[in-house]
Amino acid sequence: MAIYRHPTMRNILLIILTFTTLNSFSQKLDITTIDKSKISATLLDSAGKFQLLTQFNGGQENTLRKKWTARTFLLSDGKVLVEFYDKNAILIDNIEQFKKIEEVRFVKNTIWNLKKNISYKIEIAFEKGKQIIDKEKPERLTQYKSDLPQWYDFEVYRLNTGQILFLDKSENFQAAAIFPDIKTLASENSSVLEEEYGSDDDEHLMKKLASGDRLSDYEEDFYLIYPKYLKDLIKNHKLALVEQKIYVSDFFGNLHKSENGYYILVDEINQKNGAGNKMQILSLRIYETLQQVKDAQSKYEAFKNRGVTSEHFYKQISDKYADNFPKFVQHLIDTLPSILNFDKEQLSLDSLGIDLVDEALKWNGTNYKLFDTWYPSILAYYGQCYIADKQDGKWTMYFDKEDKVWIPEIKLNDGSSAWDWRDFYKDLSEGPIPLRWTGDWDGSRKKIRSRIRTQNSH
């Protein structure tokens, strides 16, 4: 005979707290596995993750650690929490469902002007991809194609699950993968990215804005628009004027509120500028709340009073370490796990370590405010990896007399630099891109520059 137990007050409170946490700090991620099982997981931000780990005595379980993620935790209610390198996480209902997503690799979409959402992909063998095509006869999306099929060729299909199948047909590298949507594939494939989000029409986004499109998946709140689109903009976004002559930049704008709740601030046409008394092109900014508008005003006032400053991009490193950077290399490497959020025992000075750091950078590199925090440690780590793997090179300090800054370098035994310190900084600040490329692991960049110099000399 089963005995029914009334829930205790503690359990009721835990249920209420969990419900509140999941609604305050989360969103759903629906996953369809390779066998078409459907798993509904919950994405958590850092605050929600911390709250659940505290409420349900989350314990780190390294035997369940999922590859390409930071940590896995078991909660006292049987749920599994997987933490990512950016300190966000995903909550899965139980271990059985967790095991069903073993082949799923979580990724972060990093298209520069779109929101950086968490998604997934399922990497499969090339032959498995062909079998799916032969069996299911999915729709081929012919608009996505390679510009150089003789070197790099692929096909894209939409499966009956709504997912996207990518088949890499390159001669030297054949593979396949399933993505939940085109955005996730575009984040990893430049040809698909250009077709889906690129346009030869310079007024493409202006037309979308004028049509009433909120551009809600775009990360930026700043756009440019020609005055000829203002009438349609006001009509299609259902805008009402709220306030005039608001400064969030050097030119003032008019603030409108949409019936849909958001605000649009667009430059006033009739004001003095470099082209006369009428603006030829207008700045347009979208805000979710009136407080965001006020914050932008305050930020501009502070910026205006401070003025514009510029500095050499190695100045902060030079100011802190001067010519002693090599003495701090090991210390900087030791800080990398805490900066990029992985366990220190995972870090090694080899290819596996570089793969780990590259993956962690994908998740953290889009937060540009953190760049100055992790860049010195990345530089130190990659330099030591290079020395250890190549058995060549040593740390040296180059002094830029014009800007009076010390710049760390790896000099090889033949006297050349292992990589160009300008490229290394630029690539990581704009990307980041894989360390082996920006660090010229195989010397390909050096060879290209040498060929260019030879051609120019002729």
C-alpha cells in the first residue's frame, strides 16, 4: 500500500524558489538529438546558476564532465547542471536526459552584430550525413554554396525536424554536422554567414528598420538611416514623440516611443553639421526602457567632459610590467583558468591545452570589456606553448622608441620573430580567432609576407 506524504514546508519553499529562479534568470533551449529524441533544457545566467547550486547543494561531478564545457554539477533534486566557460549554464532534468545529449556539443553564436546566444551542434561522420540525405530526402538549401568549390565545397539541407544538416565535401576534409538553425551554422561558416546576413545593398538595414522591423536579434542599438525613411519608420513602428533635443552624441535627436513598448531616438534633421544645416544621414538608437535613454545621456556627458584619448595597444602591459614581462609569464599562465573559467588541472602546455583555451576564448572573447584582463595571460600562455612545442625561441622585450612602450616577443634562434605582435593583438581583439593562426604556429603567415615582399621588390 502506497503512503502519500504531504510536501513539507521546506519542499514547498524550494519549489517556489526554483520556479522563481528559473523564471528570473532563464530561457529554454530545445534540443533534438540524432535519434530525434526531444530534450527541453533550461539556460541559466550566472546569477541563476549560483542560486540553484546553493539551493540544491550542487556538487561538481568530474566523471560527468561534458567535453567543451567548464564543469558538471549534480543537484540534490536529481537535475544536472552544466556550466559553460562564460559562467552561464544549462539545466537538464535528470541524468538519463543528460546521457541522451552525449553527442551534442554546446556552442555560442558569435556573429559580430547579432546577439550572442547559446546553441548546439551535433558533429557526425560524413557517411552518416549522406545516409540521412539518402533516407530522408531533405530540402536542399541551394542559396548556400561555396565560392571556391574546387578548394572548399559543401551542401546545406533542412531536415524534417527543422534542423540544418551541413555536409562538408572538401577533398581533404569531409565531415558533417547538424545545427538547430541557420544562425548557428552561419556563426561557424563564413560563406553561409555572408549569404544569410550580408547584402550588397548599403540601405538594407535602413529598409528593414523603415518597414517596422525591430531588428531584435541584433546586438547593437545603433544604426544609420537616411532622412527619406523617417516617414515610414514613424508609421510602421507606430511611434509617438516623447521628447526633443536629447543628446547621447554630438548631435541631438528626438525621442519616440513605440506602441510596442520600446523607444527610438533619431537625429533631428535640421541642425548644424559638417555638411551644413541639414543632416544627410541620421543616427538611430533603439532602447528598451526610458532608463536606458537616461543612462546613455549620462554616459555621453561624462565622455564629453573627459574628451577623447588614445594610447598604444601595449601601453597597459608596458606600464604594468615594463621590460620584466618574461619574469611574470608563469604567474600570468597560472591566472588563466580563473579568468577563462576552467579547472587549472585541465591546462597543459601543448596542443590539447591550446584547444581548451581556444574554446574558452570563444565563450569569453565576445565580452570586449574583459579583453585587457585576459590578453596578457593569453600572450604568456601561447608564447610558452610555442617554445615548448617547437623547442625554439625565447622571450625578449622590444622597446618602441616612438611610443615609449615595452612589447613582449618570442625571438627564434635565427633572430626572426615567431609571429607579428601587431597581428596577434589585432586578431584577438577583433575575434578572437584560433591561437595557432594568429600566433603563426606553422609559419604560413611569415611565408605569405615573404612572398609579398619578393613580388613587391620585382
